[in-house]
Amino acid sequence: MASSIRVRATANGDITEVQALIQHPMDSGFVKDAKGELIPAHFIQELKFEYNGKDVFVADWGPAVSKDPYVKFSFKGANKGDDLKISWTDNKGASDTTIAKIS
Amino acid sequence: MMKRPAAILLGSAFVALAAFAFAATRVVAADKIDPAADAKAFQNFFFQKFPNVKREDFVNGPYSMNEDMKRQWQEKEEFPPYEFALDAGKEMFATPFKNGRTYADCFPNGGIGIRQNYPYFDEKEGKVVTLELALNRCREANGEAPYSYVKDEMASLTAYMAFTSRGKPMDIRIPDDPRALEAFENGKRYFYARRGQMNFSCASCHVQSPGERIRAEILAPALGILNALPIYRSEWSGMGTTSRRFITCNSQTRAVPLEPQADEYRDVEYFLSYVANGLPISGPGARP
């Protein structure tokens, strides 16, 4: 299966701009399915971007974040060709990790 | 009586009225059906109404009408929300059925770069065949269960097929067959007929008012509106097919939607695609 995480990280001088799209249902726990039964809450709790073993962006998320969330941020001090590690963990204990090259 | 060439040259509002009038008189008088002239009039109407919009830009729907939205969209396109569907569609398209055959076996040119030829008129069946219909028929012919016409797998498949056809001009043919002309005419009638509690026709929004706001949204022009399908709509937080687009339009004007791939929907898709001939395929698209 393809990764649930898409990342694009571009270094421009000192600043690295990161964009990420994550495939996840992000069910809030308040929505009913076609049969009228509640869809249990299922959402990403922690999203983390690591550079050189150091966290550069950590998000504590809850059920109010939209489906297939998109994140954009920038940080200082990375170089072209370096690795950026992205990982998430959800409330059911599932997780995914990917490593992107900064271009 | 007003002559058509005269009407084309006159002001845009007048052309809209003329188009309505023609649609109405045709039904009764059963004039000669002339799709080529209809397409020309349809395109000229939009070109004259929006002289500053590049012709190939109409397929970008509301973004062709509003600079601000266009900039937001261009940024979004760097990381488009339909990317997951596109990848899923590519994988599904390449995965063989249980009997070992693939989607590619059902389509000309292995299904690659052919989106611009759909829908087409099938002279054997005597009806319009859309891409979605052809995909499900392909599945059924190979012993697989058909997909829902409105979203998910179907939208992923058509997203991939549209992507392989991006930039190719829409190229819908109307064969010399009275039934094909009838299908075109039915589609046109469906497009201009008012229905539902709000008494809207498709044209009320997408011919009379493109670029205008309807609550928070900007209406897309009817010209080339299907070239961008399937679309990821933020409102749906997911992908939708041409069928879903029609059904949503009907229910938003409080009309009773038809079943996906009902004859009327097939015919209106035929009409709308034909009048967009020459404009590039831009699907899969992203819309608010």
C-alpha cells in the first residue's frame, strides 16, 4: 500500500517550506452512517516532523480536524538533500511514518 | 421571426433569451436539429459575455471568473486534494480482474488519453454511453460487481483516465443518426428546462449567472464545466463524478434528482460535452 503521507519540502536559502497531505478519515465520533449508527471516533492524535533527530513541528490533534488533513509550515536550518521524517499516531493506535528528502 | 446569425451578433443578454426561445420553439416546431450551430452559438455567448477570459480557461470553472479564487486554487494545485484518488485510480486501472483481463482491454488505446471522446453515441444501443457507464459495463462483462456511479472507486478511475487526457481538446462526435440528434436535443432540453421547487434550470445558474455569487460560492460557466470532472469538492470532502455533479445540482435547486446514468443525465452530458468541443480536458479538478 502506498504511504498515507504525501510531503513536499523545499529549501529556499535558510528557510525550508514543508507541505504535507495525510490520508485519514478523521471521524469525529458524532457522525452517523447510512444505517443510523454512530461512526466511532477515529482521528490522528499526534503528528510529528523530525529533522536530524529533533522535532521541528509537533501537532496534538483532536476530532475537529478535517478528513485528509493538509499542513503547511516552514522552519530554519535545514539543507537540500537532508531527510525529514514525518509520522502520525491515531487514537486507535495505528501509525504511519515516511521519510522525505528536502529539495 | 429572428434569424440565428443576427442573434449571435447582438448583445449577450439577448443571445441568452434567444437560446431559451429556440429551445422552446424547437420542441414544438421540431425544427432541423443543428448541433454544430448550437455549439458555435453556445461558445460565442460565453466568449462575448467574458471577453477577458482566455478560451481554454473556461474549463477551470469558477477560477476563470474570479482572480482571488484563482490565486488560491493555483497554490492548491501545487498539492492537489485529488492526489490520493488519482494514485488509487492508477493502481486500480492497472490491477487485473479475477479473470486476468484489465480495464485497458475494454477501451480503445488501452484507456489512456481517451477521456475527451466520452460520452459517445453508441449506434448499436441507440443511446449515449458515458465513461462511467463504460467502466461499469467493463466490470460486469468481466464478472465484477459494478461500482457506485457517484464517488469513491468510480471517481478514482475517471480521475486517472481524465489525467491521462489532460490538455486534449474535447472531441465529441454526433453520428449521422436521427437517434443521436434526438439525444443531443433531449440533453439540450433538459439543460434549459426549469424544474424543482426553486424553478431553476441548469442554465439559470450556469449560463445566466456564471461568476456571480450564490451564497459563498462562485458559479461556474456551463461552457467546459464537464472538462474538469471528476472533481474533489471541499464541500463533499471527497471526490465526485459527473453523475454526482448532476444529482447535487438537482437537489440544490430542490428538484428530485434522477438515478445516476438515467437517460436524461446521459443526454445532458452529451449536450454539454459536445458544446465544449475544442476546449481542453482539465480533470481531475478541485472545487470549493
